[in-house]
Amino acid sequence: MPRRPSRLAVGILCLALALPAGAQWTQPQWDSAAGLPSLASSDSQAASGEEFRLGRAWLRQFRARAPQWQDPIAQYYVESLIAGLLPHSGLGGSQTLVTLVDSRQLNAFAVPGGIIGVNAGLFAFAEEEAALVSVLAHELGHLSQRHYARGQARAEQTQVPAMAAMLAGMLIAAAGGGDAGIGVAMGSQAAFIQDRLAYSRRFEQEADRIGLQAMAQAGYDPEAMVRMFRAMQRMASLQGGNPPEFLLTHPLTESRISDAEDRAGQLSTSSIRRDALQYHLVRARALLTIHERDPQQALTRLAQDDVPEAARRYLDALVEARRGNTDAALSALDALARQEPDLGLLPASAAQMAYDAGRYDDAIERSRRLLRLMPGYLPATLTLGEALLQRDPDEAWRVLRELAERRPEDPQVFTLLAQAAGRSGREAWGHLARAEQLQLSGRVSEGIRQLEVARRVAEQEGDASATARIEQRREAFIGYRETLEKF
């Protein structure tokens, strides 16, 4: 008997689909003039309002279940890669959101509405930057061609239960369910997924072609996609019945590889980007995340690959810091930064390292120095905000509030903003920021309770503006929760 989708999974989907006709999924933005979160409509040129709402709703539930890879340096790097590919993917002007997953599995995925997910394991597998780019470009190809919407048109009557089952499987697998989660997603709904949401062979080839073109136009070697496919094929053959997660939803056939090979051979680039050192540094961070319990394994893995010497020195420094040898680690990073002065990643790593070691003044000074050269640089801004929490909560509030304006969908920013508000005497705003962090993480009911606390505090303080904004957000939060509870 076919497995019925869970109430949670149906709710996830219907949160996106059952909003009033014409309504837009809204997101909090921090008003710099008043320090208030405001509502702003968002729309994607390549996605309908329905798809946009679906993606945002799904992402909140995904965050509640999946282990997040919270690494601002890797986050900024992936976002920069995607930003460079968007204009060449037919998605110029689209709003994308990147979520990094703390998983050693080789996987990346795209969800309607511009959500791109990347596992740490993809970095471990891809030994060159262009290989990683080929996967990202492929996922953007699915989004630009709106394969979800085109599949939906062919399955009008079965879309809700089948999509809910697929989402449930992805959430279970992301939360550590492994084969059980894959079974939910691939078992009872296998025919639907293969034809619609796991993408048909035609959709796969279409995404490959869009991705190849985007790579070439962005200056990356399109042959890297073929090399990546061949490497995945070898991995799948070695693993037998347990292929990489990516291939479960992106079936790889010999005809598909041949088609990509033919297409890549027809494309040319005026100048192919050389393999960036920055990629190997971020890959080193991914390996350390995967082998967090035994950093020596990360060192051993990197030593087996043909990587720049600077990447080995960088990973050595990160491991030394983990072992408590902060002075030696900072000295090594500073030496690398002098050698590679254009890489903000290196001084940003040093600033974060100083913060982790409790050297807050050093972290502040290093972050500010870097931000004078790279205004708005995410890793340095986050470290500055964290360090200022220990020294000057008022200034931390200012820095983090401005960051929240730019990143209204980032739960980590609102976590820090809540702390800054509380420590600087802005108690009502602290509860409000905490509520936003909870709803962004899929914990809407907890967010509503937090808003109630914020409202009581605001009324006690006589802050009419805060009270009005909190009530406005409360209505939105209740709407999210009621939609879930109907199913």
C-alpha cells in the first residue's frame, strides 16, 4: 500500500500553496531608521509567487531538521559563485538563498523559489573549483527552466501528496535518517519522483546544457562537468547499490554523459579561469568540518590530493588552532595573508581564530582592518559583531542591525542580534529578534510565544512603536502556524 505523507510534510507544502491568491511570501527586514523589522514583498523573475512561497516555507522546515554547516566564509564563497553564474543561467535579478548542510554525503539540490543547498561532502569530492561550479550551474539550470512547475502541470491531481512525500523524505534524510529517509522519498512515490521531481532524463539534459553554457560564459571550463560526471560514475560503480545522494535524484546515464561531452566540446571560452586558491582553502574548511572529531583525517585527505601548498599550510593552521596553539596558528595565517594579499578569506580566518581563542580586542581590530578594505564582507562583519558583544554591546547592535537589513533570511544574524539587543538594554527588540530567528528556523510556535514575551516587555517599557511592530509580526506568525495545523 502506498505510504501516506506525514501531516508535517503536507503542512510544509500547504504552507506554501494555501496562502491567499496573489499573496507573496514575506520576510522580515530590519529598518535602519527605526530599528524595526519591516515586511517586504519578494518575487523572482524566474519563479512564480507560488514557487517562491514553496521554497521559503520548505527552507524553514529544512533548517529545523537538517544539520547546518554554519561557516560564514564558506557561505560567502558559495553565494559569490552563484551570483557569478546567475546572469548566465537565465536567472538575472532572481533572489536565491544558499543553505549549507553539515553532511559528508555528496549532494547538492535546488528547491523551487531559488533555494540552493550544498553539502560539505560536495567540496570533499570535487577536487577542482570548476567541478563544484558544474554542479551549481546544473542546479541553476533546473531553476531557470522551472522544471518543478513544468512537472506540476503534468501531475495536477497528485502534486500535493507526492511533493509532500518527497519533502518528508528529504527532511528525514537530512536529519540523519539515511536510508529510511531515502526510502520515503524514493519508495512509494518512485514513479512520480523519477518523472517529475527527481527530474526526467530530458530535464536532466536540459539542466546540463544550461549549466554548461553558464559555465563557459562565466569563464569556467565546461569540460569540468564531464569530468565530474565521470568521477561520480566511478564512485557509484564502487559503491554498488549505495550511490551518492546526488545521483538518487539526478540519474546519470551514459547517454547523458555523452550529450554533456558533445555540448562541452562545442563551447569555447576566451580565457578559462585557473583553479582558484580560494576554492582549495574553503575545501580545506569543509574537510575539517567533515572530520571534526579527528582533524588528522582532514590533513591526510588533503595531502593525498594535488592542491596548492598554501592550502596545506592553511589547514595546518586551522588544526593547530583546534589544538590550542593559537599563536603559531595566527602567525601562519598572517604569513599566508602577506603572501596572498588579495584573499580576504585569510585575514577573516585569523579574526575568527582570535575570537574563538577569547582574544576579543584582537578579533575586533583584525575585523575592522579587513572591513576597511572590503566593506560589508560577511565573515568579517559577523566576527566583528560577535567580538563587540563582549566589549561594546551598543556598537554590536549597530553592526548586527545593519547586517540584518542585508540578510533578512539569515537565522545566525538574528541569533546574534538578539544577544546584542539584550546586552544593550533593548529587551523588547531582543525578544523580537529571537522570535524572527525561531520562525526562520521552522519553529513558528516557539516564535509566537517569544513574541508574546516581547509584547509584554514593550508595553512595560511604553514603547508604542515596538508594540505595533510586534503585533504585526504576531499576525503573520499565527497565519503560518494555522496553515500548518489545517493539514
